[in-house]
Amino acid sequence: MEPTPPPSLYIENPAPAASAELSLDDRIAVEEAWNNLKQGKVAKAEKILTKLGNANPFYDAGLGYASLLLGDVAAAEQYFQQASRNHPEMPLAHLGLAQSYAKAGKEEQAFNEYLEVLKRDPENAYASKESGALRTKKTSELVGRGKSYAAAGSKEKAKESYLEALHYSPKSEESHLALAKIYKEETNYQNALFHLRTATTNDPKSKAILGEYADTLFLAEQFPRSLEVYQRLLEIDPQNKTARDRIDALKNKLGIVELPSQYNSIAGLEAVTKEDVAALIGIKFRDVLGESTPKPPVIIDITTSWASRFILKTTALEIMDVYSNHTFQPRKVVTRAEMAETLVRLVNFLKKGGTKIVEQIPIERIQIQDVPQDHFYFQPIAQVLSYELMTLAPDRTFKPELGLSGRETIKILDILAGLIK
């Protein structure tokens, strides 16, 4: 008596494209064999398949389904493996192999074969349903196992379980966050950030994920990126005090201030002032100037200056001068000679901090037509020319009394900043 096909066995029909290459008689024979398999008539199906011979593309897969009907899972597995090797593009071979693995309790291999089917046939309803069921089951099992291991203090086994869960569910937020937590505890911030970055990509508006991501970036000392993520979090959750406080702390740490429009306007100025130069130095060299500074001198005329913070910084470090009457004159236009002196002071400050800045031209070789050696600013002018921070005109004049444009000043400071990187 022929066996009745088990309800759980799904027999995929041969794809028309695969059958098209067969002769008409062989197509009819394959169709008949499949009808017999679906009716549980194993002997009749085997007889037809044997007659077709192993050169037929459906031979091994057909015998694989016949073996499953007879309950011989091991034989079915071998037949489907052979069919998959010979015809890897054939979804029904992978479907049969997936069912063989599932019946043998090889759930991971079954899941992988269902994925192979979906690669070739994304709309395959059976593979989608079965892989989805396995995905849900295995993810739940493995996440639960990971939690148990973590609770018992077995971090390595916990990580293995969560990573295996991600094989089934690559977007599992719970697994990514759990792994990030373990790696964070181990101060393995690189791996922790990988999982948090993936989690934020999958769910970019999750407050919990963004908070963890921003905090881990902070611990990893990736401060600019941490600030960016905290700002994203604050956009989603405006009442988040932790995010707001951390943003303020990061801005202070990075030397970031909400600069008024005057700073962005410097590049377009025909002549820069002392407050403009102080601001440019304060921003462009904030990393090397440091957070702490000596006590600044008494200055009586910068209360209303938009650059007062940077004036206090540069004067405290003696990069810029305060006049004897305790004024800074923030809106005074800076001459080329004064800029040279400021640059030399900045270079000396950087050298004291360990920065190596080498003269490009020996000072004794420098000849300036309009700045004699007894000129008050000869030494700083010659020094900046030796560093090639500033240059002479074609007629070898320096024009010390002229001012500098914003663009020219920015270029000079960018050259110096480039030398210390």
C-alpha cells in the first residue's frame, strides 16, 4: 500500500523554465512523476524517474521526495544534496533539502537552504513561511539562551548565542543592544559601536539605541560623533536632560561655541581687526591651545566684543598683547607687521608644547626692501618669512603698514595649522 503524503511535506512543482529544455515526452514524464509523488504513489513515481535516468535534471530531486515519503530522511538528504550540486539554480532541490534537514533536526542547515530558495525565488511562499517560522523560533531561543548565559556571568557564551541569533534575525534590536552592552563592559568600544551603529541604521528613531550609541561614542572618545548623535537624540526627545547636558559638555570640550555671524563674515573682510584675528586663532588652534589657561590680564574694553572669549584666551597665553592702559582695542585694524609679531608668538607657543616647526629659509638670507634691520618689527617679519607663513611682493617689499584681508589672514593661519598636523 502506497504511503499517504505527510501534511508537512511540500512538493514544489518543477519550474517551467527548467522543464522547457526537456523534450515533450520527458516533460510529460516529469509531470506524471510529480503527480504520483503528490498522491503518495511512490513506486509509480520511482519507476518513471528510473526510466528518465540520472541525466534528467529532476531525477535526484524526485527520488529525494520519494525517500521523504517513505520516511528515509538520510536517503532523501543525499538525493537532494546531489540535486543541489548538479542544479544549484533549481529552487525545488533546495526546498527538498531544507525539509530533509528540518526532519533531521538540523534547523540551521534547513534555514540556510530556505534562504537559498529565496535568493533564487524571492516570492516563494513556502520558503518564506518556513524560514520566517524558523527565524522567529531560533531567534527567541538564542536570545533567551544569551540572557541566561549573561546572567550567569558567562559573557563568551552569551556573545556566541546573540551572534547566532543575528544569523537568523540580522535586525534583532535586542541582540545588537545586548552585544553592545557586553562589549562596552569589556571596553571593546569598536565592537560595541559596530552593533549600535547597525541598530541605529535599522531603527534610526529609537531613543534607547541613540542614547546608548551616543554614550559609547563618548566613552570611546569619539567626541564629535558623540555630539552629533546626542543632537539627533535631542531632536527626537527635546525634554531629554541627559542629552542636553552632555551636548553642553561636549561643546565645551571641543571648544565649540555658537559663533555669531561676525566669525563667518571674516573671510569677506577687506581688513581684519584684532578681535577677528583672536577669534581665528582661538577656533583654528583650539585643540593645541588647551582648555585651561593662565589668568587673563585685565582688559577694560572687550565687554561688548563678540570675540571676547578668544581675546581673553590669546592674551592670557601672551599670543596677543594688551596695551599698558589695559585696553585691547578689539576693532583696531591689524597691520601686516602686527600680524607677523602675533604669528611668531603663536609659533613660539606651539614650539613650547613640543611642536616642531622648521625654518624654510635662513633668516640671514632674507632681504626686505622696505623693512631695515633696525625696524621695530624686523625680527618677527623676518621670522615669519623664514617659515614661509607670509611672503614678500615681487619687488621684495613687505608693506608692514598695510592691513590684511580676511581671506589672506585665514590662508596664513591655515598654512600654520597644516604644519602642526
